[in-house]
Amino acid sequence: MSVTTATYTKPGTIVREGWKALVEQLGIQKATQFVVLLERGKGDSAQEIADYWGDASIDEIHNRVTAWKVKRQFTDHPTGLRAVV
């Protein structure tokens, strides 16, 4: 198990890095829809995220996301592979 050290990052930097990651993974349209949903003010986004991930460590979350991304690359296609969209 690796050790993760917390460091302070300026809010503007986090916002830029987060937006870049969203766009890279979702595309501009879905990333925008995601942000709009969070900004609507309905519910408690931070609580929803905490409820979803529970007590998982950052390493566990990373492993689950990585496994999901790998699984997403395979289908019942005869070759067993498909293009990642």
C-alpha cells in the first residue's frame, strides 16, 4: 500500500486541474453538464460523494476507478476489444 501525503494546493489550481480532468474523461459537453448539476444547489454534493465512496482510502478509490476503466475497454465483441469512447 502506498502512502499519500497531503499538500496544500491553491483553490484556483484545483479548479483548473479538475476541469481539465473532467474534459479529458467526459468531453466538454458532459463535463459542462456535470458542473452545472453540481452548481444547481440541489442536495449536498460533498455529502453525496462521501456517501458514494464511504470510508475508502484514496488508494482504494484509485484502484476502483482504474479497474472500472479497464473493464470498460472490453465487451462481448468477437475480438474482445472495443474502442474506448
